[in-house]
Amino acid sequence: MYVEVKVPSTSVATIDESAENLPIPLQRLMGRFTLRVMSPADGSLPTSSLAPYACHPALSRGRIFAEDESPTRTVYQRDRDRIIHSGAFRRLKHKTQVFVYHEGDYYRTRLTHSLEVAQIARSLARSLSVDEDLAEALALAHDLGHTPFGHAGEEALDEAMQPHGGFDHNGQTLRIITALEARYAEFDGLNLTWETLEGIAKHNGPLSGDLPWALNEYTSKHDLELHTWPGIEAQIAALSDDIAYHSHDVNDGLRAGLFAIDDLADVPILGPIIAEVRKKYPDLQKSRLFHETGRRLINVMVNDLLAETARRISAARPGSVHDVRHHGGPLVAFSEQLEADNRALKAFLFERMYRHYRVNRMTSKARRVVADLFTLYVDEPECLPEEWRPGAEHLDRTMRARHVADYIAGMTDRFALDEHRRLYDLYEENR
């Protein structure tokens, strides 16, 4: 038996109640629903098969500024493409995760990390029969608001901004995609769909209480329902981020010599993986051992997430994305055991990598660079470059500080270091 649900553009969504399992290939795990969406007669949307709890592009709440939609792409594909073509996305190439850009071009950057997150998110979305393009868009956008120099840069900018509302990279991402990207003739920002904005704002779950000023400012004009959970696609993107950075931070730390492969023997998840690889390939060279460990770690985490998520979906039986948002907890999750193992791995990386003296020395310098730039620009706005200077000196202290924070947050590691040298080195030629 089928239950028909009318949707825009004459598409018809049908829930197959006779199915024994969840959508392919999740049906191999557990559950029982399938969503089929027919293409409209004019062919403006491709035929797709999504779970009833997915964010379907034909049911999108739309964009702030009305536009004619693409005849060849869904609204979420268009969102993804706009993110990829944004200036903020390109700058991720020279923004780092842990190591500063000049320490070697092998280590992950924000760009390579975002691409790895997007690959994992697409795979998970396909397995769970939800919208791959939305999951990918959220994965590609999730780090757009990060400052230069990783978390050290953000901490320094947040400290400098405390009298003016603080700084938060998630709020900055929303600010970039809704205001700072100045590319289109008819609007500021990227004019993304409501679902993409929602997923970026609250991909880690509902938000309440004392929110970052950028989030407060935007949601006071455009309600993103911060009190609810985000859609399945946003939940996927959030945990894909965890999977990607665990794997590549281990790999980068090994290659940088911050710890040895034998140091991981007692770390949950990794210890058994390394033992298994060594048993099967006793003479494997180190670089291949590092990579094999990382790829197997991803596989373990992905399979655990799929199994736990299938269990939760089967128990909750969501019939729509509304049910997902009002479920009262995440539907996409790791098992309790893997969560505990993740905490142990994070503790190891914190102690042996993120607080390693070599990393500490560089992050200490990075904090000083960010703090120096902020102080100088706020006190002497005439030192801002031409495109950021007009009117800055007439802003009150808080608005000027936020203007400066927008500028600094958009810098790459390389540009911030060069700018600091130009402004503070008396022998450096100013250009």
C-alpha cells in the first residue's frame, strides 16, 4: 500500500508501507520506509528515491531572495555549487588545521579537510537514503568561518572580541554566506536555502541561551528554529567531520613525528587496527602502515555510525523531516562504545599532538599575530586596505571591532603572517 503526499512542482512523494526494511541500502540493516519522488512533467527535477525523513529539495522552504531555480540542478546542488565557487572556500587552501602552512605542504589544510568530510558525508547520506547534495554542501561549508592558524587563531580573536560579543567560527560561517560574500548583483551573501542555513547554524544540535552575536543578529531576522534538531543531512555532516579529523590528525601526527605508531597500541580503536594490519602485512613500510591504519579507522567509524543510526531510526520511525527535528535527540550517532573510544582517542591527540611543544610554539606565535593585527586595525583603521577602509573610522568601537574581525577571519595563514610583517617590521616594504 502507498500513501501519497502532494509536494510542489507536481511531484508526488509516496511512502511504501509494505516494505520490510529501510531504504536501500539501509534496508540491509533494519527499518521499513521508502520515499519515491516522481519528476515533474517539465523535467526540472530528476527522479530520486529518498527516505521520508530526508530533506527533499522539492519541499525546501526556499531562499530569502526569490530566484528562478536551475532547470538542471536541485536547490541543494545549487547551494553546493555556490559554496564551492565562493571566495571563502578558495581561501581554505591556505588555512591550516594544526600545522601552519610553511611547515610542509603535505599536512591537511581546511580545504583538504573539508573535501574529506564531504566525501564521507556523501557516502553516509547515500547509505541512509537522504539528500547527498545537501549533506555535501553542509560539509563543504562547515569550516568557512575559521580564522587563520586554526583554533589558536580563533581563541586569540575571541579573546580580543570579548568586549564586543566575542567570536565564534560557526556564527562567522553564517555571516559569510549571508552577508560578507559580495558576488551577486541582487543580494549579499550566497542566498542559500533555509535547510542549508539551518544545517550550518545548528549542525551540532539545538542552540539556546547565550548565543554568539552573529547567530543572534541573523536569526532575529530569519528564524532558523534553533531550538530544534537539524535534519539528518546536517547530523551526518557533523559526525563526518569527527571521522575525518580523527583519521587525518593521527596520520599527520605520525608523519610529523609527534608520536610513534607504537604509542597508539593502547589507544582504543587504533590499537586493534594496527595489530591487525601488522599481522596481515608484517613487512609493510611505515608510510603504508600509516595510511592503512587511517583508512581502516574511517571504515570502523562509518560502519558503527550506520548501525547505530539504523537502530535509532527503526526505534523512532520518523515519517518526515519534521519528526527528525522534533525527535528530542540525534538520530545520527555513534554507539556508546565508540563514543567512549572516541573520547580516549581525543585525549591522546590532545596530549601528544595538540599540546606538543612544537605545536605550542607555533600557536603561541599565531595568537600574537592575530592579537597584534586586531589591536592595530581597531586603533588605526586607516591601516586597513582600501576595500575595508571606507567608513571604518566612523564606526563605534564595537562595530569597528566586528568589522576588523570579519577582515582578520578571512585571512589565510600566509597572508596574516605577511601582513603582520608589513605592519610591524620597520624594514619591510609596504605594498
